[in-house]
Amino acid sequence: MAPGRMSDIPTSEGAPRPDAPALPPLRTGQRVAVCALLALALALRVVTVVTLEPKPMFYEPQVDAAVYDDWGREIASGNVLGHDVFYMDPLYAYFLGAYYAVRGHDLYGVRLVQVVLGTSGCLALFLAARRLLGIGAAFVALVLSATYQPLVFYDTALTKDFLGAALMSWAIFGVSVGVASGGSGVWLGTGVLLGLLGLVRGNALLLLAALTVGLVVVERRRALPQCAALALGAALAILPATVRNYWVARDLVLTTAQLGPNMYTGNHPGNETGRYEWPSFIKTPSPKDEGPGFRQEAERRLGRPLKASEVDAYWRRETLAYVAENPGTFLRTTGKRLAVLFNRFEIPDNYSLYVMEELSWVLRLPLATFGWVIGPLGLVGLLLGLREVRRLAWLYLVFATYVASIAVFFVFDRYRLPMIPPLVLFSALAIVELWRRLRGRELRAFAGWALVLVLALVLVRLPIERFMNVGHFDSSAAHYNIAMMYLKHGRCDLALPELQRVPVERPELENSYGLHEMIGQCQMQVGDRQGALESFARAAELRREKGARPPGS
């Protein structure tokens, strides 16, 4: 055995061979350690639920969460099929519907179920790492996944994204077992997991194609039963959605009719950042406006009513035409998306992690983050793993395929959650390899890789928003949404500080006369007459500068 190979990682078992599916049982102490770490993962998530329960938005879902909550209640009330082709990914809605049908509209209890399912993903990564990298890396992966701050939060949030990370973790474990054993049953189960993942993140369906090609390349003729099992498993998960779409709308759509609109949102003449920049014909960036807006614009341009599949196809064609005419812009925006995808900042969408940190002391603990831990260590692990690329090829394939599947759309913090499980494994590999070199007194090798780690840390933590046009890195929208929720209940005292945070987060909004008018109205309600006069005066000045009419005129 050549020195320095990953199969030399000093563990009680050694790194298992890919063709050895059977692993020795864990010792008693190891089993206790696994249970303790899983208990830690569960405790962090449960306490996050407890600390967020009295806070804004816990019982009042916003944006996507509101749509899924309403959808789940419809399903629970008996409207299981609905009336149109799926636009949003459906699995989470049916998860909520099933829970609501059994337990009622219990937003506290459903989060506790979510944290159990999310914690199971930590176990899946332990099992996958044990098989691929050895017992030492398995424990490191379990610690990282248990304490990764975005997973801790999103496992408690009323969004579909916790399912994406958990299903990806179990799918990686399934692939690791399937590659080792070659058993069709394992590939059948893996296909089911990936099919379900495709009902959470439609872009993840690309993983099925990638794994099928990988099996054919590696196994050649022997791949037929494995590929068939993978396809059958995926079909078992996906076909109910396809049949339902055809049944209710007489329209053949595999899962959702959102691919074209998403492609166009990330690649259209008004998008120079590569971020989520909605086209001008969309009224608001809301799920309730987005789907109808794309349909109405497509029908207006074509001059006839369209099926959901036709709307989807139209926007796919428009996107491809735009990319063909503007290849340089597409490459630049794709490069920006990759830069954002591997950057330290957690781009807010429905939630802002930075606002949630203010609301829960658990999220302010020194937990693992992308910018300080998973990002830089994962990049180092990707480089270290190249020494054993044939053995880890499947892990590289899953990771690269998912990254490619979102690099052509747009990026939010929650969109990169399914790429975290493979990065956790690569991070665990980096930690174990660095420790092995340090313990073995391979100081020159250790110093070299430590330098690579420092460079990776610098790369991930670059303030790219200062020198690249990648949009705003702030939480202004989250503060505004919280303020609107308070105003709906007449709580100007609570809305005012949230509104005042908006221009602090995004200074150019200091020039928004509408914002100053809302702040002034809240100040009047709380008795701050002097502050209100100053806010109204500033709003009037901005209206004059912009030629806008005074309110009520």
C-alpha cells in the first residue's frame, strides 16, 4: 500500500473497500457516541423551535411558507388532487397535508416532526462516511451535520428545504451501498429517494440521469438491472405526480411546470447579477403572482390560451434564445452564480438566517457555518479526494451534478442546502487527512495543506459584493416582511424598529419616500410627533425630487 493514501487513514476499521458491502458492527463505545451526537443534533433543533415559537412568523407563515401552509390545509380538508398542473414542488405540501389531517393545523408539532426527519439525515451522512471514508471521518461528518447552523434552522422552518437536505443525505448513503453491493434492491430504494428529492427540488432530477450514465460507463452491460431498478424506483415516486397532472388538467407534465419560468428568471435581459431578478411583467416576487404572471405574459405574446406545459416550454425556448444571442452574458452570470454559491453569505429568501440569529440564542452559538467551516474545508476535501478519485467518483458526480443544476438558475441560501451533504463528507475527509498528517509528523505536507485551507477560507469569505455585480447582500426584505406582519395586527410599536432597519441594511432605500411615509405613520401611532414630522418632510422632499404626486392627490 502506497504511503499517504486515504486508505491509510488510521481508524479502528480502516477505510472500507468499495467492493466490501459488509462492515463490522460498531463497538459499544462507538454506538454510545453516535447516539449522543444524534441527541445533540436533535436537541439543537428542538430548542430552536422552542426559542422561535414566541417570535414573528412562527404562527404566520410568509411567502412560500404561506402557500405551502394553505396548500397543506386544502389537502387535509379533502381537496387532495387540486385543480391545475403543479407549479411549485408538491412533496412538502402533501407532507403538511398528511400531518394536518392527523393532528390538525399544528405549526408547532409539525416542526417537531421535521426536526426528527432532519436529524435522520445526520445519521445517513454518518453511515455514508463510514462506508466511503472510514469511522473517523464518519464521526466528523456526524458532528458537522449535527451542528451546521443552516441545517439546524431550516429543519425547523416551515419550508420544503429540510426535506431536500435529508433526502440528499439518504440518497448518498444509498449510492454508497449500491456501488459496493451492486444489488438491484438498493438501487430501487435509491431511485425512490432521488424521485422524492425531485419532488422537493425539480433540478435534482438531473441526478437520476447522471447516475444512470455513470452506471453505464462503469458497469457497461452489467448496469442494465441496476439502471432499471434506479428508474423504477424514481418512477414509483414521480409517476403519481405525473398521473395527477394529467388527470386534473389533461396536460402531460412530469412534476411541475416551473422549469421554463425559473430558467428565464435567472437568464433574461434585465438580469445582470445572476441572482433572483424577476422580469418586469411579474407584479411581485410572490409565488401567488409568479406563476400567473408568466402564464399571462406568454399568452399575451402568443395571442392564445396556453396549457401549463406550453407556458413552461415557451419560457424554456425564450431562455435558450436569449442565451444563444448573449453567450458572454450567460457565462458571466453563471460565473457570478458559482461565486455566490461558494461564498460565505447566506442569501435570504423566505427567511434571513441573520435575522433568525437575533431571534434565537441557539443560532448565535458557535455552530458550524458555510463561511468558516463547510465551505473552506469542503474545497480542501475536494482537492484531497482527487488522490482517490476512482473510489470517490460517485460522490464527486452527485456533488458536481447538483451544483451544475442550480448554477444556470439563481441562488438562495436554501437552494444550496442539498449540496451541503456531499460537502460535509468532503469536509470530514479534509479534517481527518490533516489530522493524519499532523499526527504522523508529516509537517511539510501538513503545512502545505494548511496553507491551501487558509487560501480556501479567504476565497470563501471574499466580500464579492464589493467588486462584482451580484446584487445586494443584506436582510432588508426580511425586516420589511416582519414589519408588514406587525402592521397587519396594528402593532406599530413593533413594526417601527423593523422599518427603521431597512435603510440601515440597504442604504439606497433611504431614498424611498414610501418607506419614510410608513415610518412616519408608525411614529405618529407611538407618539413620536417630532420623528414623524421629520419622516414626512423627508418623504415629501423625495416625492418632489422624483416628480411623484403627494399621497391622496
